[in-house]
Amino acid sequence: MVDLAYVIAGSEATGGAGLQADLRTFQQLGTYGIGTVTCIVSFDPKANWAHRFVPVEPQVVADQIEAATSAYDLDVVKIGMLGTPATIDVVADALARQPWRHIVVDPVLICKGQEPGAALDTDTALRRQILTLATVTTPNLFEARTLSGMDDLNTVDDLVEAARRIADLGPRYVVVKGGVEFPGDDAVDVLFDGTDAEILRTPKVGHARVAGAGCTLAAAITAALAKGSEVSDAVRLAKDFTTAGIVDRVSGNTPFDAVWQGASDAPR
Ligand code: PXL
């Protein structure tokens, strides 16, 4: 039977990020994707594509998780944007109700579209209630600065130290993503396993951010783990999959492009 991959995340209405990117990734990697929607983000084309954010009623999030986990024996889950402390409570409770082989947490911090106080409460709840459950977490540079408390992340050694500090918060494996903002010509990611750091490099594909890259990377790690890969193999496959999707990206009327998960030379 096909391997099952589960995601609990937000919907992003242009389809570039969030649950839409996650489910496309699951499908392309040959897994049966199941999704629970936590919130709805609708970029506003009349306001420079700013985030409009609406949380799904926490009980409805709980109901969706109950349906998904009752229908199937799920053991690998990706956690994307959760959005509010109330949603985080519900998701943390649901995750505690059964064993998981892997919980992949994309620590989507600072929920744009929320007022700053609410965003800070959400970040604190995520760190305390969700990050501690992660077997793998995938912070970007901004999230790595916030979670590690290190303001300057300019060298590979800095990324390794940040990963080490984030591992101290609970996750077994930490993937710090340098992305386009990290100095140099390479897209550098660091995989820290609690003892050793592996440095993954590919040449940067341009210098503009591409929507959905973080979601796609974490979803591809999740799909590979669902199929039985070891973490370091899953991370390497996910980086190649995401890079291929950035090369073949989709352009629309937004000021940013989006990753194409169906890139012809993406690994499967
Ligand atoms: O890329 C982070 C992200 C995750 N999930 C949702 C989003 C975004 C960014 O816009 O909207 C739902």
C-alpha cells in the first residue's frame, strides 16, 4: 500500500505556500497526502500582497485531526503554520494522544497579519508546546536567529552553533536553512543530529525569495521519512527536490514566484 504523509498547516490562497505546497509535494514524492487546515491566509493584492489571516475555529482543527488519525494509522506528520495559541493547544494535545515516528516542525514564526503581541504569544507557545515534540525542525535564517538568540548568523560556524542551541530546545535533528539572505553564492543548509553537523550546499538560484521553498523542503523531508528514509537521506533528497522546484518556478501577477513541485528533474 502507498505510504501516508500527514500535514497540519495553513491554507495560502495563491497556492504557493502552506498546505497547497505541502500536498503537491506529498503527491509528487509518491505518498498519499492528508491535510488538516489550521488557518486561512489570503494575500491582499490591493495592499502589496500583505497577509490577511483568519484562524480556523480550534474545535474544527481538533475535529479534522480526529477524522484523519481515526481513518488511518498515521505515524509521520509535518507541522506548518498554526497561527494562534488556542490552535497550538489543540495540536499539542492531539499529537500527545498517539506515538509518532516523526514529527517534522517548520517553525513558522511571526504570523504576519497578526498584531505583534498576539504574534509573540504564538511564538512562545510554539516554542514551548510544539518544538519540544519535534524529531526534525527546519528554521530559516530569521527563525534560527529568534530560536537560538543569536543575532548574527553570517558564517557556517554560526549556523552550526544556532542549530546546536535549537537542538537544546528539544528537537532531535535541526536543519538551519541559510537561504538567499545568507552571505555567499551557495544556498547553505546545516543538518545537526545532536552530535555532528553536515553541511549541504548548492549554488543559489538567483537572489530573490521564492514562495513555498520552506514549506516544500519540510514537506519533502516528511514524505521521504514516510517512505522509510533515514533523516539525513530525507534532508538531502528534500534539498534537491526544492532546488529543482525553484529552478522551474511558477510566475504570476505577484511580486514573488512560487516553487513548482512538479519540476521534471526533481528527485522522486
Ligand atoms: O511560508 C510560510 C507560510 C506557511 N504557511 C502559510 C503561509 C506562509 C507564508 O505566507 O501563508 C499558510
